[in-house]
Amino acid sequence: MKLTTMLMIGAHPAYLAKQMGHKDWGMIRTIYAKWVDNENPNYRDELINKLAGFEPHMTPSDTGTG
């Protein structure tokens, strides 16, 4: 699968950089940042759902600023 496709589906750039043998994700950030979706209005809830296994008291319905 292509790097740009992985970025578009939400793969973490630092993970991809490590898989490609880079010391950090600076090159990916500089060259490929336009394929990282920063306009996802549900991103906060997606992160909370992913973190739920680590922090069970967090739920998508929690309110507050972060």
C-alpha cells in the first residue's frame, strides 16, 4: 500500500516513518502533510474511542475542552 494511501486512511505518520527507516517523521510531515486529514470533525471522538482501552473513564460523550 502506498504511503499517501496510508496517510489518507489515518495511519500515524510516526509509525509510517519508522516502517520506512526514517529517524523521525519530519520528511513525511514536510513532503506528504497534504494527505493528512486535519479537517475531521470527529477526530476527538475517534481518539477517545481508541484511548478507551487505556483510560476506561473516557467516553465520546464526555464534554469539555482539551
